[in-house]
Amino acid sequence: MDINGRNFTKFLDRKRKYDKQNSKEAAEKQHSKGKLLAYERIEILFDKGSFEEIDAYVTPAFIEKGFGKMTSSYGDGVVIGHGLISGRLAFAYAQDFNVMGGSLGAVHAAKIQKIQNMALKMGAPLVGLIDSGGARIQEGVASLAGYAGIFFRNVQSSGVIPQISVIMGPAAGGAVYSPSITDFVFMVSKTSHMFVTGPNVVKEVLNEDVSFEDLGGADVHARKSGVANMIYDDEENTLLGVRKLLSYLPANNLENPPYLCPSDAEKDVEEKLRDIVPDDANKPYDVKDVINLIFDKGSFYEISELYAQNIVIGFGRLNGKTIGVVANQPKVLAGTLDINSSMKSARFVRFCDSFNIPILALEDVPGFLPGVDQEHSGIIRHGAKLLYAFADATVPRITVILRKSYGGAYCVMNSKNLGGDFNYAWPTAEIAVMGPEGAVAILYRKELAESEDPAKLKKELAAKYRNEIANPYIADEKGFIDEVIDPAVTRKKLISAFDALENKHVNVPSRKHGNIPL
Ligand code: HXC
């Protein structure tokens, strides 16, 4: 066939064959499972018409000694390329389940590695859309080597460019480890599953029956394992979620996060903040109310909402600037720090620090969660992660103590001596070595034992302790916090403090890297 007198037959034949791969029948196969084609997903992820594909016509590797059949296809089951997300450059790969179950062979892996190299070189985020049965069995060790090469690049890119994985079908075997190295994992409810070994292997090895959903569904990974940071009900909303997350992030570790002009209606004085913390120190409240009243309207985007709900993490904007927030949640487990909440928040602090995102800690924590289970599972080691992450972070760091700040938890939650730049407290703050009841029980053990009415005496002593010791004024007078503030002006104070820290620079001692208690 000629175009303008030139013979383009081969060019057009290839295109026709390629288009057939993504025909109506192929689409129906995916749609019947509630899933979209790789191209349809890319269209939602990127700004309209901005995606440019490369390597569309590569073919699968030739295998001399194979087992099972190989499908001859263009692209080898993965689409790679670049485009714009909200006007900013991003790279992506999207696996095509219709080609050998999205399994990863040598050429498929080489394509993913190529786009990883490009994203790193160009300093732009990489999004992986995963829909894969794992290592391609027919290609044997070449598939395993392909995965190892991807993991290597994930690690090289870690802390340099944001890496996001979106699970949109199975992610089995080798397909799970790249996501777990990347910064954020999105999953789609019901249609995506992640597991190292599937239900069949579980049955064979352990003789246990478990469904795909119970073993590695989105809900399990969002609530129990913590592997999934974000889950959505369908693919479109999942991909829109990725676009939203990227709007808070810089393209790489040498840039600052994007600025988004706040609305005119933002209030600098918010009286409602004065009433959020209840008079009764044991009464819970929702720290998300505080977050929403401090940040620019509607700007709070929570991460890992369903996992370790005793701590809240996420991104928001303060006068247009991206801020990462770590807040104890008094509504769940009284806001205590346990293993899961320490790990959740430590990784988030590390992410913010890697990408020049200032951190705000909102503190109301009675201490670490006591118990044999926590101690035996390593709360010492895991709690230290959060401590380490805060102390190691060189981005601007501010703490506001809303209420309880007792014991080790005082130290851990970005205290002044851990390198916090500005530490404020509300008048409702209780700062002390331990809570009133515990302190009284230790200091007045003898008196309580000898008392005719120990309960009454304990109550009186606890009230005295709360009044005289567990308040913010001793810490303020000794300079352990910078100021006790009126809750209503918290937003204003924070905007001004983060502005003052804009050019913060810290000289870190020369070393290969620290040794965080992993
Ligand atoms: C080659 C594969 C494949 C694989 C699926 N297919 N997985 N081909 N290698 N790993 C092919 C199937 O043969 C089938 O081909 C097509 O993809 C669709 O698969 P179905 O089984 O029909 O689909 P479905 O019922 O939806 O089940 C999807 C699935 C299942 C859950 C992913 O296929 C499955 O369990 N696959 C194996 C998963 C697994 O154990 N992977 C681990 C590999 S080892 P046809 O021609 O019939 O359409 C590994 C180790 C790496 O990854 C370690 C690195 C650290």
C-alpha cells in the first residue's frame, strides 16, 4: 500500500496486526472481569493525547529449550512510554494480561527496565500498572533475571524519583516485589490480588483452603499486611487517585513539591480548634478534624487510611505548600504507638525527607502500647524506626502537642531534642514522664497501701499531678517547647514557621548510609 507514493505496506501491516491485539474481543475479555485494557488504563492516567508509546513492536525472546507454548505478539505483553500527568512529565509501564497472562519474559523485562532507566535519567515519576502472573514459566531463568534487574533499578531510583505501583489484576510471585520496593502501592477492590505463593501452593504445602480474596485481596493488604497504601472500588478511580497523589509530589529529589494557590476563603483564625480536645483527658476525638481545620480546604489526602489507624499519615497543603502530616489518632487504641503504626509512619517520614516535603507532627499519645504480644514481636526494634526516621530527617520539621505527650512517645514524636525545628503545645497539652495514674501508683505506693480509701487518695493525687506537672508550662519555661499557642491560631503559626524554615540547610556527617533498625 502506498502513502503519498511511498511503499508503506510493511509499516501498515504491522500496525494492523498490532491494533488487532487490542481489538474489541481483547477488550471484552478484560471488561468481562471488570478490568480495562492496558491502553485504556494509560488513557485515564495521562493527560488526554499526551502519551507516547515506545517499543510497541518488539517481539518475545526466541527460546531454544522451551516448555509450553509462547504467544507471538507485538510488545511482549507490556506497554511502555511517557506522557503528561496534570501537565508534568511522567513515565509508565502497563502490563497486558491478554498476552500470556501479563507474565514477565526477557523482552518484557527489558522494556520495563528501559523505562525505569529513562525515568531515572530524566528525573520524573514512574508509574507501573501491574496485571501479571509473575515470571514467565516458558522462559525460565531469563524471567527471573528480568525481575532481578527490575528490583535493582527500583532500588537505584528509591529516594530519587517517586515510584508508584498500581495493582490491577493478579500480581503473583515475582510481580509483588517491585511494588513493595516502590513508594506507594494502589490496589483495586475485588479485581486485584497480590501474593508470593497462590492459593494452590498454599493448599499443596499447608493443606489449607484459602480464596484469592482472603489470601491477597485489596482489603487484606490495605487493612492487615499494610502492603497496599490506597484502595479504590474501580480502575478509573484508582488511576485518578494516582494523579491526585502525584499532584503533591516533586518530580525528583532535587526539586521542591509543586505549589498550588490556596483559595481566598482560607481562614487564619479557626475558633473551632479550641473546642476539639475534650475536657476529659480520657475522652477520644478525631484528629482528622484538627488536620482538616489546619490545612488548606479539602487538601488533605490520607495515605494508608485502613492500616494501623492509631496513626494518621498523609499529604496536605498549608498556604499552597505540600506538607506531610503524622498525627496520633486518639480515637483508635487511644493513639498509642504500636509496631504497625511505628512502621507505617516511619516509612512515610522517610519518603517526605527523600522528596523535600516538610513534616508536621500532631501529637496526642499516651505512650507505647503495652503487652506481651507487642514486646515479643519487637516493639523495641520497630518503635525505634520512627524515632530514627524523625531524627534522621533534614526537611523542616514542626510538632504541635495537642494533648498527651508522655514518656518515650514524647521523645519519638519529633521532639525538640530529636531535631524538631519548632515545637508548639496547646494549653491542653500534658507533657510528663508518664500519665497521672501511673505516676501516682509508683511515687505513692506506700501511702496508697496504707490509706483507708486508696481510690479517693489516688484520684486526688492524680488531679494534683495533672494540675502541677502534666501541663505544657513546665516544658515551655524550660525551653523544651518553643511556645504554648492558642489552638485557634495554629494554622497561622504553622504557615509562618514553615516559611521561616524554607531555606533550612543541615550538614550531615559524611557516611555511606545510616543503619536504620529495619
Ligand atoms: C506463563 C502464564 C503465567 C506465567 C499465567 N499465564 N501465569 N504464562 N507464565 N507465570 C498464562 C496462562 O497459561 C494462560 O494462558 C493465561 O496466562 C491466563 O491465565 P489463566 O490462568 O487462564 O487466568 P486466571 O484464571 O485469571 O488466573 C491468573 C493467575 C494464574 C492467578 C495469575 O494464571 C496463576 O496462578 N498463574 C501462576 C502464578 C504464579 O504462581 N506465578 C509465580 C511464577 S514464579 P492461555 O494461553 O491459556 O491464555 C515467580 C518467581 C519470581 O514469579 C521470583 C522473583 C523474586
